[in-house]
Amino acid sequence: MKRRSLVALATSAALLSSLLLPAAVQAQAKTLKVVPHANITILDPVWTTAFVTRNHGYMIYDTLFGTDLEGKVKPQMVDTYSASKDNKVWSFTLRDGLEFHDGKPVTSEDVVASLKRWASRDSFGGVMAKSLASYETPNAKTFIIKFNQPFGVMLEALGKPSSNVPFIMPARIAATPGSEQIKENIGSGPYKFVTAEYKPGEKLVYVKNDKYKPRSEAPNGTTGGKNVYLDRVEWIIIRDPQTQFNALIAGEVDIIEQPAFEQYASLKAAKDVQIVDAQPAGLQYIFRFNHLHAPFDNVKIRQAAMVAMGQEAFLKTQVGAPGMYKYCKSIFPCGTPYASDNTGIYTGMANPVKAKQMLADAGYKGEPIVLMRPTDLASIAKLPLVAKQQLEAAGFKVDMQQSDWATLLARRAKKDAPDKGGWNAFMTAWTAGDIQNPLTMAMLNATGDKGWFGWQDDKVIEELKVKFAQAGTEAEKKKLAEQLQTRAIETASHVHLGQYNNPAALRSNISGLVPGGAQVYWNIKKN
């Protein structure tokens, strides 16, 4: 009897296990685990241009328009729109059924408040604001934007796919000044942010927004239907590249956004792993000057630094993998409409001898260059090491200060003197979509204190951008883009250091990753 009881108990346990196992497996299949390319501590995608924060924005917010892989702008939250013949008056009507995560409907007032805040931070938005006459909200679903001058790039502004993206927030949240970070994370997008499970430096959690109504079109870039096939997405912060690799191979995570470049050979050979390039147009490395403080408040010294740096060493040291990088003189990505080899003093080749003479002529006094280096962002961590070497070869004194990426992002927002907690230079990367024209390029936001980190103040750049926005033909735009490139190099707004690709690594049971100007997580299925 005792043996029968034990057998019956074991049988019952096995039966219960067999019943529970499919449910557990199904629950696991509905949860996507992603290793983002960086830790995220700033959750306001308008306050910062950090890509990891932009990606967070796409999880929970929606946009008025999106941009597909061919660069075509298409409606997203907008249902219908029209423009006057002179492009001075634009009218938009929102789709039915748009609702914020707090249950309140999206209205035209929310849209206008969001656009005003975005324009206070974004380069493109700033140009739009200069031509703006007024916003009007005749009813809850309609908003009208009127300009003093023709603004033919209205759709490109509202459909801007990457940092800063004009995400739509509730008006009460968008009322937060652009100089301050928002306190709530409420959007109308395909996922909801789970604030209670947010653990800075460890994990972010998003759950499906069951009330979201996707468009009927197929997803393409940041356009089309944002269909969600997962119940839950977890961003797992893993800073060490080898630990990321091991977790993917073991099936503990599903996606690594940006693997270390030296891992691609092993990843391609690994079982149950696939490589997917979600940003096929590539990215560009840049070195950004702080224009406020010595010595880079002196344009001649910035020019000397530009001449000192060459792309080859940066690309070979940081990327190295054959076929994943290329030299490009243009500040606009090679292969895009406004790319030009007319780059003046900038050749993309390191010239320490010439740079040393330029530095002496500029009156450099040996001030230390505080160069920030992120230790936990594998895709750019080696760049400052090369910059230090090349700048010192030209006679600069470089003080490289190391921190994690989140700390660097917070520090780069400080205007303090370098010896008071500020900085002189940092390095980062931009997707091609961010820098393919003068209005989307953050480094050409030359509005001084109100501009992008580095705070260049140059009226010529700003005037040329307004002309670009008002240009009637592509020929005019191309001519103005070349003039802007010339001015950017003359004033040494930044140094562009070559192009590269950094595909994502996925488990083989993951499908539907949408290529585009940003890393997005709708349309994904986990089998």
C-alpha cells in the first residue's frame, strides 16, 4: 500500500509537472530579454540625445509621423494632413482611438505642448521655431501650425526618426521646461513602462499596452504597424561584453543590441545565434569639443586638434573587423544625398607635424584637455585612447578621465569649467539617420547655451540652416549643405572619424526585428 501511494504520488507529480511545463514555457516565450547597448539612468528622450534613452522612448511613446528605410516620411499618429501652396500653413488631424497609458485621450493640446518642448532642445525643432508664427488647436483632434516663412520640411521635422525624436507626451508632462527632466514616463505607445520594477543599473521592464491600436501598414523603419506579440520586455543591464556573450550563448538573454566587435567571428559560428543589422545605413564616430572653456574656446586650437586626428587609427582600433568600417571625409555619411569631399583643412588623415605648428601659432598654453572616456560602452570605449595618443603627438596635454557611460552623460550636460567638474571633449557615435542632413545633425545646433552639449554659438550656421529649411529645390539644398559643411569645419564644431556598422546578435528563435533609424522592439516574435 505504501509503495502504491508513493507510485501514485510520483505519477501525480509528473502529471502536474507536465501540465505546468507548457504554461511556463509559454510565459517565457512571451518575455523578451534584451541587453541594451548601455546602462540607462536618464529616461527623458527630449532632454538627452543618448540612443539608449531614444530606444526607451520608442517603447512607450508614439510619434506623429515616422520615416521608412528609404527615407520617406509617413503618418503615424496622424490620420490626415494638408499644407497650403506656399508651405506656410499645415493642418493635421489625429487618428481615432489614441490614448495615453493613464487612460486619458491624446488631444491636439498634448501634441502642441510636446512639440514646443521638443523644439526647445532639438536642432531641427529649433530651426522650425525660428520660422514659426503660431500653433492652433481648433478641436481635440486637429492642430494647425503656421509659419512666417515657407517651411517645406515640416514632415521631415515631425517624422525625425532619431535623437531627438518628437515623441508625444501628455501636456501636463510636456509642460516641464526643456532644461529639466520629466518626472513621469507616460506615453501612448505600444508598451507601458513598469516604474515599480525599474532598478537603475540592473533592469527596466515594459509590458504590452493592450489598448494600443497599431496602423494597418507593414512595419518599415519607424513607420507602419507597431504590432506587439510579446507580453513583456525586460532590458537587462550587463556591462561586461564577455558576460553579455555568455548570457546569449546560454539562452539567458535573447538579444544583445551592440556586441563587442571582436566577438562577431565567434557569434557567427555559434549555434542558435543570428546576426541582424537593424541599422544598415551605419553609424559615424565623432569627437565633440566644449566651445565654452579654454583651450577649445579658441577656434585655432580646435582646428589644430582636428588636423591632429585621423580616421584610420580610430576605425582599426575600435572596430577592426574587416568590412565593418570605412573612411569618409564628409560630415554627412558617404552614400547619402548631401555627402561631399569638399572638406577644407580636414583630410581625415592624422598630421601631427602640421597640427603642432598650428597649435604653436594659436598660442596654446599647455592647458590640460579633460577628455571623458566611458569604460562600460564597448562600441566607443577605445576611441578616447586613440584620441589621447594623437592629440599628445601634436603637443596637447590630455587628462583622460574615466567613468561609466551614464555618469558621462550626466557630466556632459554640465557647463562648469573642466577643473570644476566639467569637461573639454567627449566622443560618441551617431546613426546615419541622425546626421544625413544639416537640420537633424545635433553638432550643427549652434545656438550657444541652448544648443547641444558643447554649446557652439555661430550665427552663420544657424542662418544657413534656416535657408536650407526654406530651400525649394534639391539643388539648392545640396549647395547649402556643402556651405554648412564648410562652415562646420572652419569653426571646428566637431571632428568626424569614419563610419561603421555594429549589428545586433539574436537567439535564432527571435524574428521580426525591424531595421530602421533606431532600435525598436515592436513586431518581434519569440518562438
